[in-house]
Amino acid sequence: MGTLRIEGSSFFIAGRFERLPKSRIERELAARGAKLHRRLTQRTDVAVVTHEAAGRIASPAIRAVVARAGGRTISEMTFLRALGLAPPLQGKDIDQARFQSLAGLSPEDVRLLALFDVLSPEDGRFGFGDLKIAQHVAALRRRGASLESVLAAATALRRRRRGSEPQEVIRLDIGPSGDLMLRIGEALAEFDGQMRFDWVQPPLDPDALFEAAEQAAAAGELLPAERLYYACLSASPRDAVIRFNLGNVVRDLGRPAEAKAHYMVAIDAEPDFAEAHFNLGHLALSAGQRADAIQHFERAVLADPDFPDPLYNLAALYIQGGRLQDAAPLLERYVRLDPGSSWGHEARKLLLACRTVLAPTRGAKKPVTSQTVPG
């Protein structure tokens, strides 16, 4: 497809992103003049199919999204690249007609593999790595593997081995039982524990668990939410968003040390997780660790310059430390991002006070006081 138009468009996300919270996606779209729809409607311009949705491709809801024609449905990585949140593709020099003739797959199989980022075309052109994957999948299909099982396996590989490349798909093979397995050297590995693919009796759907956990947390049912998020972790131990949400739940249960541990694991998995740094900053403030709070708020601002809350909090701490010249540009940016709220009003007052103090002396300087945005 050509360049994705963001401004003025509406989007629906089918499934969820493992590496980005929904709030980040909403901010990114809002900053570009786009909207995020909670439900798929006829007025939705573009539906985004996440990798997580591959395990539920047979469900009516996901089928409805996948069936949308043309550029009205795009993959997770296509969407992230359009937002500048993923690196651009390179080395795509095989045109679609030649790729199709060499791949040994139906056009629909190719479309679905691309929609779930098992293949990664750019403007209808594919790379040599895409061709190797497609030919391997075609061989599995000829031996009886369903495309749904291949997509589910690719999702499981991403979930179990966070950051794995699509090329890992070429290690899939069919075992004596007919199940997909991983070939390791000359052996076929049956997965158990951390690396088990059990297609006959699949575990609980991790996306359904995640949704139930979110709903429980939103309703204030924190203990059930905690149990549900831990169940999610058993399926996706390196999922930064699950860790972050679990940290929020145990924080609200009055267990800040556990919350800090979960936020730190989220950051270890995703170093630029702005929301996790922001929450760690608030935990540090609550513990009287001002230097640590500044460090985390600074990391949050670097990770996501359009996230308003850490801008205000960092400016407030700079003001308390007498760093008015550093605080002023943060307040200016906050006012641009959040002009209509009560906090935006407070930021304007603080900015005016900073400018007054920093301006050429007109008499005695007045002290500037501030408060932080609640976490």
C-alpha cells in the first residue's frame, strides 16, 4: 500500500500491542490529528491487526477485521512504521507478481502472512527473507499444516521469545503427532514449560485474560485483576504492558515495593516505556527520593516528549531545586500539549512566574512554588 494517511483518519486496533500501552497509541494518533475508535464501524477508516490477534483468527470478530478490503486493514508493524515507532524496511526488491510465482502460496495466504507481519512487504515488494519464509510455509501447507496454526505458532514465538525475528518461522516443522514443533539441529523439540505449543488442548486465551484483567482493574476489583495479570504473565512473561498494568494494580493495593519491581521489569523489556518511568518517578517521590524521581521523569520525557504529565512533574522538581531556566521550556511544552485542563492553567501560572524571575531584574525576585501532577 502507499503512504498511510494519519491526519484526519480514524483507526481501530484489533487485539493489543505487547510493547506499547493503549494510552501511548492514543496520544500518538491525537498528536497527528487522528482518532482511535473503540469499536469497528463502517466509518472506521483503517483497522490495525496486531500480532496477538493471530491466535484468534478464527473468531468472528477477527475475521470481520481481516475481511476488510484493500488498504482498510493493515498490520501492526505497518501501523508502527507509519507513526515512526518502528524502523523502515529495507531490501525489498522482488515485485509482487514474481514473489507470488516463486512463493508457492495462494494470494490469500500471502495477504494473511503479511497482515500478521510474518511477511514484511513494502509497497507491494518483498525481500529475499520473505521469500524463504513463504516457501517454507508453503511446504508446511502441502504437508497438511493449516495457515491458522502457522500464524498461531508465529504469535507464540513472539510471545515466548520476545523480539524474535520472523525468520524463526522457518524452523517450524510438523511432528509425528501432526502438531507444529521446532526443529533444533537434527531433532524435533516437543515444547513444554516456557516453550510449549499445545494445539490440541490450548491454554486460556491470553488476550481474553488481559481484557478481563483490564476490566477488573477498571472496576476497582484489584485482587481479581492481580490474579488475572499473573495468569497473563504465565503466557507472556516478557510482555512489558502486562508488567506495567500489574505494577499499577499492586501499587493501588498499597504494595509500592512490588509495584517498583514490576515497573523495573517492564523497563528492562522496553527501555523507552515512558509511562513506567513516570510511575517510578512518583514512587520515588513518595519515598522521598527526589534525585531518583528526577531521573525517572527525565527518562520519561526523553522516551515520549509528547507525554504531558512527566513534563509538569519534572518542571515542578526543577523549580524546587532552583533550576527555573530548565523548568520554563518544559512548562511551555506542557501548555501546548494540555492547554485546556486545570493543570494547564497551573502550568501557565508557573511559567509566568519563571519568566518573571528570569527576566531582567525589575526589583526583588519573587519565589516560585509548585506541585506535582498526581500519579
